[in-house]
Amino acid sequence: MIITKAGAKRATTITAALAATGLVLAGCSNDGNDSASADTYQIGINQLVQHPALDAATAGFKEAFDEAGVDVEFTEQNANGEQSTALTIAQQFSAKDLDLVLAVATPAAQATAQNIVNIPVVFTAVTDPVTADLVESEDKPGSNVTGTSDVAPVEDQFDLLKELVPDAKNVGIVYASGEVNSQVQVDAAKEAAKSRDLEIKTQTVTSVSEIQQAVGALGDVDAIYVPTDNMIVSGIASLVQVAEEKKIPVIAAEAGTVEGGAIATLGIDYKKLGKQTGEMALRILKEDADPAETPVEKATEFTYVVNEEAAKRQGVTIPQAILDKAEEAK
């Protein structure tokens, strides 16, 4: 079942000379050439919240269209971290004449998938699309929805944590109770901790304003692990402030959090992930690829990113072996 509006609607400029009357019927043409025609796609973007990772994913998505030389008009909306706003945006998009919608982050993807069923929806920055009820399976999504997963290499990240904090016994995690992707990562972290003699302590929040209190409620922990939780990442300054006061090292799941004050990560390049998503969208729009049969894709490259200044403030010396392989946070 291909849900692409017959290969996606094309807004085509037609210029015709009517010799008998000298009348020219012209639309918007390329470079002032009245005989030229071009396809323009209309794409909506429903982004959950602004923070470096999601912003980079959206930028990478657009870059794919730019590099392909495809004419596209983007309608961008940001839900400011509110699920209800993401739902409203999705409902507004369902009433528009769009060719495709990009949903950035799990709650935005859930809202979009629930409301848009007659055109393709692609998602990015979604950790587990099956658990989030976005697809039937990653190999065969089964509907008009597919995209890219930002599932992190949690095992490798906990190896990094042990390298940075060799004596760590207790690791704290603060996460949003309403984010499915966060619970998936917490479960993965608990599994990774078992073989590394680590105990996981958790606190949940329902808003950014609760982050500082939740960090304090973790009690005596030797490190804090920050998953790709949109609420926590958007309020990372609050978490880092408490961590620096208590000299608790913060290890992140992605580079944007390191830029925000965590010590290090082995994580995803979200701009590359967004570009990968854009390339999927192009195949759907231009090659009539069926979203229902287009497998969910994952990042294949992971990069060390470190923040030496943050490490100093949190009382950690980053081993030279890691520094030799890492990029410095911007």
C-alpha cells in the first residue's frame, strides 16, 4: 500500500504562449525562464522541542533536499516540549495539502502518526519505534510511517563511564516519566550495569522545573547518565549545575548534552541521522518507495565527544587514550 498521493503532489508551473491573443499564462518559473517547470514538495516538520540534537536532526533532513537539488517548501512548527502542542500541530498539518511530514522525537512522532494517515510520515530521533507503536516492526513498518532510530550504544557508553569513573558503584538517571524512549533506555542501562557491578538509581520528572530536585533526590551517586531524553536534554543546565556543585561526573548519550555540560559521550551525530532521514523521504517522494515496506534505519557511526572544561568542573581527568580519539564539544 503506497500512500504517497500518486507519488506526491507536484506543484507545476506552466507557461504557455497564446499566439492568437498574445496572452501569456505564467506561474512562478525558475530563473525567469517562462518555459521552465519544476516540482515543489510541501513538507511539514513537527519538532517536539528545541535543543542541539533535535535541531541538528532537522537541519540534516533539510540538507538532504538541498544536496539533491529538490525544490521544497518546509512548514516548521515546534511544540516547545508539550505533547498537547505536538498533537495540535499534527492536527493542523492533517488539514493542509502536504506531501509528507517529518516528526522529530518520539512524542511528536506519536502525535503525528495518530493524526496523519493519508500521506507519508517519517520520523527521526525515535529510540524504539515498535514500543512507541509507530511501526509494526522495524523491517516492515506496515503503514504510512517509517523513519530513523537514534538508539544509542548503551553498552559502549557504560564502558566509557567506567573508564572515566573507574571506582563508580552507583549511577543516577533522571528521566521524563512520559517519554517511552526514555524508559527503553533506562531498561537498557540497567541491563548494561549488571555486568559492570553498577547499581542504577532513578528519579522521574514531569517538567523541566523538577530536574534540580530530582538530581538531589538521587542521593549519593558516583556518576549520572543522561539518556536521549528530550525533557532532560532541554533542561540540561539545571542538571549540570547540581552535578558540578556535588562534583558528580555526567556522562551523556549524545553530543548535544556534552555541549551543554556533560563530560563525554560515544554517541550519534544527529545531523547525519537527520540527513539519512531526508534521504529516506526523497526515496518516498521521488521514487514512490512505500513507507509500509521501507525498513526503519539506524545510525551506523558513533563518535567520541568530550568537554574538558566540564570534566575539570566535575573533578574528572579524561584519559589521554579517549582524548586522542575524541572530538571537542563545540
